[in-house]
Amino acid sequence: MIKRIAVFGYNRLSFDAISRLDQKSHDILIIETDPSLIKLAQEKAFKTISIDFRSDGDLKSIGIGQDIDIIFCFLPNDSENVFLTLSARAIDKNLNIIAVVESAQAAEKLIAAGANKIIDPYQICGQKIYELIKKPDITHIIDHTVFGRHDLHIAEITIPEGSSLDNTYASELIQNKKQDLVIFGIVYNKLGKVLHFTAGEQDRKLAVGDIIVVLGPSREINAFKKETSHV
Amino acid sequence: MFAQAIVYFSYFLKRNKQYTKTKQFFFNLLENPESQMKSYFDGFMICLVMLSVFFLVYSVEHTLNDTAEWFEQFVIFIFISEYLLRGWLYSDTHRIIINEYEKADYLNIKFSLFKTLKQIIGKKLRYIFSFFAIIDLLAILPSYRPLRILRVLLIFRLFKLFRYSNSIKIFSDVLISKRFELITLAIFMGFLVFIASIAIYLFENKSAGGHIRHLYDAFYWSIVTISTVGYGDITPQTVGGRLVTVTLILTGLGVLSFFTSIIVAAFNDKMDALRENRTYSELSRFKSYIIICGFGRVGQEVAELFKRDGQDFIIIDKDEKEILVAKQKQFLAIHDDAGNNSVLINAGINRGATAILCATGSDIANVYITLTSRHLNPEITIISRANRQDSENKLYQAGANDVIQPFKIAGLLAAEYIGQPVAFETIRSILHEQKQIIMDTLIVSSNSLLENIKIDQLDLENRKLTLLGVISSNIKHKKHRNHYQVKNQHFYFNPEQHFELQEQDILVILGRKYSIEYFQDQIKQSSIIL
């Protein structure tokens, strides 16, 4: 299923986020009014549109409230992002809204306005620096593999309807896995949205809808995905 | 012959390690402001002085018993030892002799013992007449029996307290910095008092019907009046006398306020320097800390995390507003430009700092600070923030170990959140140690139980740990599959069961905090026993 994403504001942040997303499974639309930025976006072959985000009609015209699944509020001002979040939330209750914040106080306002996820670049940067000081080796591995160019990823796999894994034990999954993967943990649907790590935890039964989080090369991940969907 | 013996003895002292060590010990005990011992000694001396003064006050109305006498002897002994030791530490006599001897030898002239002796005595005399040495001496002398009359001088022991705290030095520094103003004021006041004394004496002497008997009374009255204290024991009776009084009181108000304003202004000027001194002295107590350059949003975030972690750090920022924020949060902060060599040296880049974070909002400043730091300390870890893509390479060139771009990683995280929210939260919670499960590294130290062990012998399942991989720069492992270049090492993901661990390999482990810690302890122990 292709997800439709509307990205408000074209800048470093949106460029990195878009490039990171799988282009095949995401339909991305950039909303920008600055002609020079539109030109830059078009050079990268992104779809762009110039609308006024302050008008509900314009928002609806690009598909918010209909087929847009996610919006990125990456406008330069916190107040603009709050306004956009508020308008979009009013149009669509189920929209997944991700917003960037500049100043720390704006985060609460964005949450109150209805954003699902707040991205605070400075906070993230600060945490990153902290991680680099405290655990340099692990941070480097994650940077170079999961976020980097190397083909090593953390992936989540949802157990589909009729999977062979349904009604088996987590311990069996770990012992019988053929692929070159490390299983981090499992989110059991019944137990809420909490990740249970596999190492030394209580053995539980898997069910349809549970999510397995694994680390490994993409071919192994794909093979594992195929196997889980196997009846 | 005698001179030669002395020179020989000086060389002997110079070579003698025991002598140097002893002298260093007493230097640390008495004079070295950075030594821990000195602060203990100062505390001990303060107690001693207070106790001895307590006995002095007590003896005014009571008679002391033997214990108090013994205590007094002990105090005197300590005071005398301290006085002599400080005199000994003040200059290195043997070094003066050696210097003079070598100079004479080089110039091919006769070594003059007399001249050298003069120099030595000159040095020691300078000690004897230094302010604190006089105070020390005055605190001792009254205990000498023939000088018992001077017992009141024991009050000088209280002055000794100043030696053990910095406040007197600060106060005298402040006064010295305003020398010119204070002298002007003193001269003006001298004239004023002189004129007023003469005037009041002329108006208020006995024959004129006043209370002033002589010039000393007049002087006393002037001082009491000019300071606006006005006891009222001597009051003017004549019209002329009252006029003098009114004039003197009004001028006195001016003089007083002038004096106060000079002192206040001087303290204000010195305050910044004083605060900075306090910052540096606090910094010198830290064993290992991190220098954060730039206290913007990123710097604040890192500082909060370090604080939660108990990690010591110091902030350097050019912007006064940011420094104010830092001070309000009670962080150590220096208001200066981190691109300055001297600022970084003062902040301890070569002393206790383990890492430098360049987190200012300007890439130019970050490159400059990185370059300066790398130049000053080739070993230190430098992590720098880059706001523009182009700056990343420049920062690496300048010597940064790691470069972080806030918007880039924020973009990556936003994408990760969209694609795989669960995986995203997993990484976050592991990195931030929000759950009990953490990711950590174990180093294979030489001779430990891990060395030359195969993965299947590690018994990870029983230890309730998950092995993610091994970081190593060892070429032996190259034949194994799934290796990824990470910096100048390789990360071997999910190594096979026959993977043999080598010295200095790093295991990347996922598990509960305490099972990792337990394993870590076992490894450490095993490497010690063998």
C-alpha cells in the first residue's frame, strides 16, 4: 500500500527525511511557496505544489481529509507549524502529523494542537552528542549501519493473518530462525504497545498482529518476512 | 675550605631525593593552593586558633587548669613549627648557593661566600617582614614569659585566621585597585579634620565656655562628627561652634558617601574576576570533565543530560545572556571566546578535560574552536555540530572526531518514525536507557576469560544476553562474513559460533543492565587473577 505524504516546507530537514523514505512505497508531495526553493525541489525530481496553508480549502484541495496519510509540518516558524497542525487536525482526526519545533516551549503547543510526533532537531542533536560521549562504539555502529549506507537495518515485521508463527512460542522463533538476524524484541498486541526484549524474558505465545523487531542485512530481513507470511 | 664544604653540601641537598620530597610535602601542606592537604591543614589551624582564643577569653574571669596550659604549649609548638617551616619554604637556600657558585665558576671569578650569604639573609628577611609572617610572630610572642605583659596581643591570633581564607586578599586587592581615589579622599579628609579641629578648639575651648579641653579632644570630636556617629559626649555650646558642627556634618555626609561609592564600585569591578576565579578553582577539583562550547539549544540539552548522569562539565560561551541562563541553572560557566587559546587552556584542555563539544550555532566558530582544540591537544575527543552540509568535511579536516548535523539526523529520525515506529522507539529506548534493557560494550582485555574463546563457549543464553556483534580491527577476523566498516574498525554482525575472540575485540551486547554488569565484573576479575 502506498502512503501519501504531504511535506510542508522544503529545507534541509525535509530533504533528508524524504531521501530517507522509500520512494516506491511513499507518494510524496512538497508544499512550498518560495520559488527558489520550489526550483531546488524540482531539480531533485520531487513533486511540488504551491498553496496557501492558511486556507482550509487549499489544504483539502491537496487531499488532506481524503487520501493523505501523513503530513510533515517543516515550516520555518513554530507559530506556522502550530497553525498548520491545528488546521489539519480539524480536517482529519486520523491524520499522522509530524512537526518540527524550533524553541522548546513550542513542543507542548504542538502536542496540544494535535501533532502525533514532535521532532526537535536541537534536542536530538544534544542527545546524539551525549550518546557519542557515553557510548561511542554503539553510537557509531548504529550510525554506520542503521542510519548509514551499510546494508544493516533495524526492521519491524508484523505477523500476518494465517502465519506459521501464529500460536507458536517466542523461544521457538529464536531457536528455529534460519536467517542471519538478531531478534531485538517483540511487541505483543495483547500486552499493549510495549516492546519486550527477547534476552532472558518470560516466554510468551505469538499471535497475529504482534510485531517482531529485528536487526540484519536487508536480504535476510526480506527472507524472514517471506517466511513469516508463509502459511 | 669552609665555602667549599658549603657548596658541596648544597649539591648534596640538590641530589638528595628525600630532602626534595620532604620539602614538597610541606609545600603541599602549607602553601600549595591546589593541594587537598592544605585545605585540611587550614581547617585544623582555624580550629586551633579558635580554641586558643576561647581559652584566652575564658581566662579573663577564670583560672585555667593544667590541661589548658598543656594545650597552650601545644598550640605554641604548632605555631612556631609553622612559622619556621614557612620560612624554610620561602626560598631555596641551597639553590642560591649553587647558582652563585656556578655563576662564579663560569665567569672565572672567586666564589664569595659573604655576598651569597647576604643574598640568602635578604631573602629570609623579606619573609620575616612579610605581612603574614609578622602576624604569625605576634601570635607567638606574647606566650614568651618575659613578654607576658603583651598578652593582649594574643588577639593577633585571630588575624591569623585571614591566612587560612582568601577573603583578606580579595579585600586588599580591591582597596589597592582604588588606591588613587582612596588617597585623594584621605588627603581631603585629613584637611577637613585638621580645619574642623582647629576651628572647634578656637570656638569651644574652656575659656570660651565650651567643653573642649585641648587639641586631642578637638580631633576626637571632629572624627566622631565627620563620620556622622556623633556620640554627644562633647557638644558645641557657642554659635560659632554649632556653625562648625553643621558644616562638618554636611561635608561628612559627602565624604562618607564618596567612600562607600568607591568601595562598592571597586567590588563591582572585581566581581566578574572573582566569580571566574571561583569557577576555575571549582574546575580544578574535577578529575575528568567535558568542555561545552556554546550554550544554545544543543548545548543546553547536552548539559541537562550530563547533569542527570553526574558527569562534570564546564560551559564556555561568548554570549552574556546564555551564560546568565547557565548560571541560573548552577552550571559552571565562563563568559569568553572559546576560540582563544588561553581560554581553552584555562578551562583545562590539557589538564582534566576528556572531550570538547563545539555546539555553537555558527559553523565558522565551530571550525575555529575545533582547530584550536586539536592544535592544543592532539589526543582529546572533539565532537562538533555542523549546521550546513558543506561544513562537515571542513570540521573533519580541522580535527573533529565526530560531526553531527542537527537537521540531518532529525530528518533521518522523522523518516524512521514514519516507516517503522516500533523499531524507531526500540533504538531510542535502548540508547537512552529508558528500559532496563541496554546495549553495551565489553572489551576483551588480555588474559581475561574471553580471550581466544569461541562464541559458542560464551554461554550467552544462560547469561540472558544477546550478542549483536563484535567490533575489531584484528585482521584475523577478516575471513568472516557480515562485516561492516565502522570508522577504522570492522563491525562483525551476528558472528558465527566458531568466531574466536581476540584481545582488544569489543563485544556489543544487548541485555539487562545487571546481567551485563555482572558479566563485566567477571571479565575484569579473570584478567586480574591470571
